[in-house]
Amino acid sequence: MKKAGIAILIIGLLLTIFTTFNYFTREKVVDLGEIEISANKKHRVAWSPLLGLGVMAVGGVVLLMASKK
């Protein structure tokens, strides 16, 4: 249980530090018979740093509960 609490704390810390990430998908722009033109489309995923703080709080509670047993 202590390992799970520590892992949740680390995940929360990473969510607080890194609040966004980008990924790319290929999108077909033009399709004229045998000629196809595609482009990379950028997608951005963002969240609030408060989410990371909440996850760290849950990890702290799990860690405290594990140490009381």
C-alpha cells in the first residue's frame, strides 16, 4: 500500500509540473485519384495544475492510511 501511495504522489507531482502535452495525427488534405496529400495535425491536451494537487492529496491520504496499519 505504501508503494501505491508513493506512486500516486509521483503521478500527481508530474501532473502538476507538466500541465499539457501535444500529439500529432495524419490528416488527408487532398485526394485526387492516385494523388493523396496528407498533413500532420497538432492536438493539444491540457489540464489544470489543481488536478495534480488533488491527485497528490489522494496519494498522501493513501500513504497515511498505509502507515497507520
